[in-house]
Amino acid sequence: MLLTLDADDVPAQFADMLATIDAGFGVIITKGGEPIARLVPESAFHTEAPDETEDGLTPEEREAREVMAAFESMMNDSF
């Protein structure tokens, strides 16, 4: 749901506007029918990045690399 309000109506609709944003939806503010601003929930700016370190690998990828290295080491020692 995207709420569109004319700038002149914002003061009277402020509570509804905040409720819309709090519910996770955006609000477009218009002036003369043209969009002039967009308000979005703060959560829209908090995307979770993968848990990576300097090597660019996730902990799972790093563990898989270590397991493979250990396996290859055992294979080379056995033959």
C-alpha cells in the first residue's frame, strides 16, 4: 500500500501518514499533482549484508574450504 498525500493535506493527515509508515509502507507527498517527496520506513534502509570477512567468504564457505583442505591433506598422506 502506498499512500499519496498532497502537501497541503499533510498536517491534517499526519497521524495517518505515520501509521502507514509504521506499518511498513511508503508515503508520496505531492504538490500540484507532482511528487515532491517520498517517505519510507527506516527498515527500508537496513538490509542485512552477508556475513563476510576480508576474503569475501561466508563462515559456511570458509568452513567448507577448510574441510576440503583437510580431506585433500589426508588423501595425500594415505597414498
